[in-house]
Amino acid sequence: MRQFLSVCAVLWLVGCSTPGPAVPVNIPVSVPCISEPPAKPILQTDESLLSFDEYSFVIALWRDRLLRQQYEALMEAALAGCL
């Protein structure tokens, strides 16, 4: 009877030594979120704007505004990818 109890105790201890279920562990790694920022648009300088007549001045401002909006949209998308 004593042998039976010792065999049961050994089997019980061996059964407890099996590894538990595998649990995935996410480890943060520092990686840059973007490789390079979008290129800055070339906007009109103050001196060049002053040399334009009124019509060309408004057209140049409108063009600069559209370029700036496109650049801001690219920058916001790049920053959203980093969050």
C-alpha cells in the first residue's frame, strides 16, 4: 500500500511539472514611425509677392494656400501613423 501511495505521489508531482499554456507577450520595440517627413513645398517669398500686380498676387497666394493645405494633410497623415 505504501508503494502505491508513493507511486501516486510521484505521478501527481510529475503531472504538476508540465508547462502551462503559451501566452503571447508583446514587447515594444523603438522603431521610427516614418522613414522621412514629407518634403516642404516651395512657397513664394514676401519680396516676390510684392513685385506682382494684384491679379498675380491673388493667384500666387491661392497657389501657396493649396500647396500648404496639401503639405499639412501629408504631415497629419504621417503623424497619425506615429500614434
